[in-house]
Amino acid sequence: MPGASLRAEGLRYMPGLQCADLAIAAGEHVALIGPNGAGKTTLLRLLGGLLPPEAGRVFLDDTPMQGLSRSRIARMIAWLSQSDAPAADMAVQDYISLGRLPFRGIQSVQSDTEAIATAIKRTNVGSLLHRTFRDMSGGEKQRVMLARCLAQSPQILLLDEPTNHLDLKSRAELFALLRTLPLTIIAIIHDLNFIPDFAERTVLMTEGRVVLDASSRDVLFSAQLSNAFGLEIEEFTRRNGQSMLVCVPVLPE
């Protein structure tokens, strides 16, 4: 699926989110950034229908989300965060199969089997199917958790710090995979260096509000980002021609 659109109008959920207006087009890859306590996770949970807004509305493909059933939302939106890891003794194949629960009684067994097989192939976890979470590295666990999300056949993927606790190689591999997905993706990202290769657009939040919503490059080199994080971004060109971003703290004079 090419993805679905999301739109937020006047969202509020205190104390984490004071006000947010946001429109995400179908198929967009968007990075959501900001210092701790900025309201990023609250906004993401509201967009995914996991929290009811105190004010404002969320539209899923121009349909008010408040009027949709939980199962309908689950068939369109998949959610991944670090807190989603299952019990250590759960088998990988069983865990990935959980992604088909929203379709129980709606689609055929063959459709479920095909969706699971596609998710396994796309995330390259076929060799892990008979292992348990206890036996895997952080990067392997994250790929399996993503496979469960993709088994849902979602149109929208919401990621809350998907690379937290991963080493640099595993982070690079995960973002390389995410880039290939023809879905609408909104990801909370702390490692700013990976943003340009993943997201064409970045949303910066501080103190419960969206303060800048623009192209990733414009946001990363903005005064608003420097003020929010107390740092500046410097760009270097590597010998292979690729650019690399370095975060430089702004120290008092």
C-alpha cells in the first residue's frame, strides 16, 4: 500500500501537548524531533489513536479517527516502540504472527500467510524464526518487531525512538530498511545524523508545541533547532562524497 494521510487539528493533551496542527501526506517519511519533554511521544500516540485528545481532532485519510473502531485503526496504523518487546521466551514466528490479529475473521488464512511471509522477507528475519527474544541482539530484536508491524499490512507506521539502545551499525541498517518502505512513516528520532537519509521532512517540537515544520535540511540548520537543543549542526563531506552531520554543543562565552 502507498500509505495513508494523517491530519491533526488543534490537538491538546495536557500536560504533554499544548497545541498541535499537522498534516502528513500519504507516503511521506517524517522525522519528529525535540528535547526530552517536548511532547513528541504524546503527539505520536494521539496520531495513532492510542490516546484520546482533550481537544482537537485527528483525521485518517480525511475520516475523523474518533469515529473509527479500534480494529479499523489497527488495520491501517502500526506502532513500534522500545516498550513493545515481548516476553523473552516467545518464539519469533509466533510474535510476528501477532501482526495479523486485526484481520482475524476478516481475511483468509492464505492472506495472513502471505502477509507474514512478505514481512519476514522484507526485514530479512527468516533465519531467526525458531529463536526466542532471549537469544537475539538488539538489532535482531528490532528487525523482528518491525516484521510484526509489517505483517499488519499497515498504511502508516509510527515509530517511537526505534533505534534506542542500538549500536551504530544496527541503526544504519534499520534506517536503510525504513527508507525502502512505501508507507507513511513518522519516527521520533534522537540521532539527528540519520535524518537526512530517512526523512524529507522534519517536525521540531519544544514545550508541547510544534515550532518548526519544514524540509529536514532547513530544520537541522535552523536557529530554532540550535535554541531547542543548545547545539549547532556542522556538515562534513566524507572521502566517498557522502555528507556527515556533527552536533556541536553551543558553549557559553
